[in-house]
Amino acid sequence: MDRSSRLARHTFNVFMAMFAIGFVRYFYKISMARMLDVRGYGLVSAVEPVIIITASFTLTGFAAALSKYLSEEIAMKNMKTAQDYLATAMYYLFPLSLIVTIIIFAAASPIAGAIFREPDLGILIRIVVLVMPVEALWLIIDGIFLGYQESPFYTYSLLVYNLAVLVIAIVLVSLGMGTEGAVIGILLGDISGLIAAYMFYKRKFKGKLSLTAGSKSFQLLRKLIDFAVPKTITSVSMMILMSFDIFCITYFLGVTDAGLYNAAVPIARIMTSVSSSVALPLLPAVSEDMAREKGYVGTYLCDALKYTSGATFPLTILFVIYAEELIRLFFGAEYAVASTALMVLSLAMFFMSFCSIFSVTFQGMGKPKVPMHITVFALLLNILLNVYLIPKMGINGAAFATLASMSVQFFYLSIRMKDFAYYSPVKSDIFKIACVSMGVLLMAVLFRNRMIIGAGLGMGFYVLCIVAFKIIDIRKFLFDPEPP
């Protein structure tokens, strides 16, 4: 099969795992929202961005750089250089994670008091930051998975992590440990994910790349840093952009409102599951193609945009129309005031889905500074809008700030990509998807008070049209591709 089929099949494998991960992750959030009170859920919601931003600042850029260069060296069959990249990452990344852990652990109380105005968050931050060394080792192993373009192994270990978090947190909260139990579940889940990743590595990749062999190289470290710095800035900026609303809501309104807002956030982010599933195999695929100079980047990008459009158009419609019903269904009536925020955030996640595809493509092409510049600008815009809108509009102001930032980022990236890759052919398919999605809108409006019927009929009509008119070739997802 051609490269397009290869990416589709990899995407399908990752998506199925990501779907299971998303289900487990949201069940964890729903369970904590119902087992804890709104304030307790707000505390857990507020502590999560701390570790996400810290991990992005310390680890994410290096992990992406490692997977990029491993995929290039493996594609060129330079296994000694690939082994040296791995040894360099092991030598420098783990000690860095220890240093960051110590710093955040010591600063937990000032962070809780000055940023959140919630002293109770101090102990939760100290617990959750202990995952950093575990994350470092886990991401190095994931670099091997992605370097070999075996993305499902990354998602399998991530699924183990989420299952462990869910089970452990429910048990500990049931035993009366409250928010501490929920956060300890995250820590122990991370350890479980690392163990699973190592077992997958040992079974399939140990004979190809060793975690203990190779020579550390300052020259290779510089290459990793050159790629990691703009990638890190992009990731940290994006994580802050996605989390600053929680910080501001907690600071201006309190953790109860943060808990209410965080009922809308996870539902809206369901839409990004497809773009995340595409992005995982897309980065090493584009990197490999750039190394071999085969000219498949435009094909990869068109397919990625088509798959993302196919999921986000109908979901955006359903999430906007049935916002209040979805929140009541998953989180309960006491969270229903966040329905307007869900409507706005759904539109924001629509744009974010495409931003992630463009950003990953630029990174795979070796141009990480392009998404870095616009992400930093979008972050600054988001900070200003959050500070201005939240005191005036409450949690809805945070949602509008996110929508404005994501819209600006999307339009910039889509325009800049035209200078580097040809993706105009996909525009006709996206237009067809948008037209067919109007059927979803019609059914949702007709059955406004019957969500299950409206959503079921709308999505049934949508899928039938997608298959009948061959807008997306479903066969590509169902058959294993031949080796390249």
C-alpha cells in the first residue's frame, strides 16, 4: 500500500487506543467530580496544569527531538548514531528531571499561595511533582517507539497509566483520602505506565536499541537542544495557553468556579482526540520523508487535515447544540452553569485540532520556530484576554479568551504552511465534509430535546454520506499497510 494508507492505518491503531484512553480519563474526571465536592474537584483540576506545564518545560521538547532524530537515523540505517542519541538523552534528561522536581517540591507552598491563593494546593503539588523522574524515563522509551513509527506501543502504555490512575484514585478516595488520594493515583499511575512501557520495549525493541549502550555526545546534545528549545517553547506556551484559564479562574474566582469550568474542558477536548491520534505518527513520518526526500509531506498533510475535519465538524455541532445536556449527563446538574463555556470551548478546540496538525508538520520538516512564534503570540493574547475577561464575564470569559487565541493561531499557521507544503487539494474534501455536517445540525435542531435520537440520527446520516460519496476512504483504516 502507499504512504497514505500507511499513515491512515497507523492513525487508526493510535485512535482506537486513544479512544479507550479518553474514555478512561474522562471516567476518572467524572468519578472525582462526583466523589469529591465541587471544591475538591476544583483543587484536583488546579493541580493538574502544574505538572503538565512543568513536564512540557523540562521533557516534552527533548522527547520530540529524540523521536525525530531517531526516526531519521533509523530510516537511514545509521544505528550507531541512533544509539548515541539515546545514550545522550538518558545521560542528560533524567538528572534534569530530578533537579526540576527538587525545585518545584521546595516551591510548592509559594506556588499554592501566590498563584492560586489556595494553601491547600501545596501538598498536592508536592505529591504530583514526584512524577517528573518517572516521566523522563518513560518519554525516553516512548522516543524509541515513535522513532520506529510504532506509535501504538506509546498509546498502550498510556492506557495502562490511565487505568491505574482511575482504579487507584477511586480506591483511595473511597478510603477517605480525598484530594490527596486522587493525586496519589496520578503518581502511582505514572509508575505503572513506565513499567508497561519498559515491558513493551523489552519485548520488541531491546535487541534493536539498548537503554544502556551507546556514547553520550555533546554534539548530539546540541542538535537535540536546537530542536528541543523551540519545541519546548511551543509546548510550554500551548500548555500555559490551555491552562492559564484555570490559573486565572482560581485566582480571581476561587477553586469552586475552577471545578465548574473543568466540567466543560474535558468534554470540549474530546474533539482533539483525532488530531492527537494523527499527530503521533505524523511527526516521525514527516521526519523520515524529509530524510529520504521522497516528497510525501503534502500527502501526509492532506490526509491528516481530512481526518481531523471528518471528526471535528460534526462533533463541534453536537457539543454546541447539546452543551447543557452533555454536562448534566456526565458531571451532574450542579455543573450545568458551565454549558455556555462548553459551547465556546468547543469552537476553540475545533481550531486547536488543526493547529496541532500544522505544528507537528512544521516540526517534522525541521522548522519548529514557525509554530513557536505564533504560539508565543497566542499565549500573550490569551493571558491579556483572561485577565481582562474573567473578572467581567466569569468562566465564560476564560472560554472566549481561549477561542480568540486559537483562532489567531489557526489562521497564521494555515497561511504560513502554504509556503512549505501543497495542501490545496484537501480543501474540496473539507468543503464536502462541512456540507454533509449540515445534516448533523439539522437533526440536532429537530430533536433539540432528545439528544440521543438527534445525535444518533445525525451521525448515522453523516457516516453514511462520508462512505457513500467516498469523501474518506475507510478501507485505508482497515487493512495493514505493506512495508515502505
